[in-house]
Amino acid sequence: MSFSFITQMSKQKKNNKLNNIIKDLTSSEDKKVFTALKQLRKHGKKEAIGPLVDLLSTTKNEEIKSQIINLLFDLKDQSVVEEIINAIENEKYKSERATLISIFWQSSLDSSEYISIIVKQAIIGDYLIGIEVLSVIDNYDSTFQEAEIEDLKFDLDEAIETEETEKINLLTSIRLAIDGLNLEF
């Protein structure tokens, strides 16, 4: 047997294992779901983010929700950021947006590349989403393009002018946090 054949067989075995784990996430048996969540801690890949968020948004079992959230908060693989952003932008997961945004400051994943999308969520979302966005911005240690930040300031100023709820103070705090970001000129 050649080395490349063995490598290919090994990859296929790992993919089958991940596919089985993801399949078990949709099981009606809680025990299988808990086992799948435990397995994802060891063998998870970014392909599991979508099914995890799906389960988070549909399960009524609070213990399963809690385990999913804990798993998401423990993420360390930077390659999952785009998957999380896609979930945040998906209307299907609107009820989970605050949790999804909080992943970035809870896990220390760098979402700075997506600052515009994240700030937009504070503008269009509810108060809780705004709090999570502020926490994410407060944890940024990146340098941002001046033009992008100026656009965000403009959008926030516009939102602050039209906001009529207690969220106005939160948007103002987000605007101040953005003022404090490092800029690249």
C-alpha cells in the first residue's frame, strides 16, 4: 500500500467519524446528543458549527443548550470565525444572535475582520445584542482601517439620532468604544 492511499483512508475515516457525530446531534435520544457533544470537544471541526447552532436554536432541552454554549465558548480554532459570522447573519438564528456574538469575547476568537457586521447587529438588534457587541469591541486588540471605522461611526451616529429607547445610551457607549480603537492611516 502506498503512503498516499493510507493517508486518504485515514482522512476518510476521520470524515466518517465527524459525519456520524453530526448525525447524532440530530438524534431524538438525548443520550446520543450528549455523547456527540462530548465527541465534538475532541474531534470537532468547523463543519460542525452549523449543526451545533441549528441544535442550539431548536432544542428545548436546557442542559443540551448549556453544553452547546459551553462548547462554543471554549472554541480556540480561528477558522470557525467565518462560520459563526454566517450564523449571526442568518435570520434562522435570530433568537441566538446575542449568544453567537458573545462567543467572540468568551473564546477570545478574533472577529475584528468582521467589525462592520458585528456593529450592525448592535444597531438593528435588541439591548442584549448591543451589550455583547460592546463586550466584543472592548476586547479588540487589532488595528482597523480608518475608512471602515469612520463609516461605522457615521452609522452609529445615525442610529443614536433615531433611537427612542434605553438602547441609545448603549449605542453611545459602543460609539465611544469605537473611538478608542487603533487605526491604520
